[in-house]
Amino acid sequence: MLSFFEKNKTVKPKKHFDVSKKFQDLKKIPPSELKRKLVDIDVRKAIQLPEGYPEEDWIYIGLLDCLYHVSLLQNCLYGDCTDESCPVMNAGSKYEYLWQDNDQHKKATKVSAPQYISLFLDWAEKLLAVDQLTSTECAAVKSPEFRATAKTIARRLIRIYGHMYYSHWDVILERGAESHLNTCFFQFLCFVQEFGLCSDKDIEPLKDIADKV
């Protein structure tokens, strides 16, 4: 599993910022835009563990939902998030992310944003055996390292949401997908906080969004 990879190796806080590239100032996004959602339900209640349901299985199901949502959102950015427009995987000017796995990228590697997202989805889907019908058929869920693996997936999902908000918010608005992005991110945020899958430090790049969404 990859829990040990995430200790500073794939995050590069930047001391010198590229002022030539314009990123969305998250503080300036009107709260009214961030409040746009697809459904009006109590999400925090909806993601709580059902009585009598195994917690690891519930986390597994929640992660599958998160992967599905990110995949759909990335499709919404088709033609805008490209190797040319986003040669680096980042969340604004302060955070740059490298890719690392146990296969072809054993060392932290600089890749474009769409490459990072594609590599992430392939890696996570393989790890969670998405082609299996139930969590009981997934070896990762039975592993004692499953919780650490879930945290790694959650941290990388935060990075992807960060990139979408910082680099593509205007396009999201143009394509009328802000309700989709806000709904998916809010559900994800409630989920990872409910089950302790990320820390305040992990969420820091998106704090201005997390406080308003």
C-alpha cells in the first residue's frame, strides 16, 4: 500500500510562485456560487455509517462514489484541462503535486494535471477492484492497511478538487457544472471528515472553499 509515499514526497509547497499563470482566487468566489447544489438534503446525515454495517465496507462504498464523481467532473473539463494548459498538477500557485505508485512511477514524478488524474483513477480503481461486485470481494478492504490506503486516496482526491477549483472554476461556471462540483466536493468533504480520512493540513489548499460550500 502507499501510505508511506505521502510523507512530503509527492507534495511540493512552492516558495517561488509563477505569477504569469492566473489562478482563481478562492476567497473571491461569491458564497452564492458555492452554495449551488444539485440536491437539498442533509448530506452529513446521509453519509453516516448505517447501524450494523461494517465501517470498512461503508468507507469502500464511499470511496467508489468519490471516484465516480471525480471521473464525471473531469469529463466536464474535456478540452480545457489538457497537457498544454495544465502541464503541472497543482492547486493554485502554492501547491504542486507529483505522482507516485508501486508500478511505473516508483519515484515521485512530475506529470501534467490530466495525466495525474488519469493515473490516479486507474491506480485507485485497480486498488479497490472496482470490477468486483461487492466490498467483500475486494482484498484491499480485508487488508489491515485499508484505512491507510483510504487516507491516501482521500488526500489525492483533495488535490484533484483543488486543481478543479483553482484552475477551472471559470470553465465550470461557463458549462453550468458548478452545482455538480459543489455537491460532489461537499459530499466528499463530509465523508472524509466523518471517518477521519484527512487532516486539516490536507484540506488547507481548499480551506476557503471548505468554509463556504
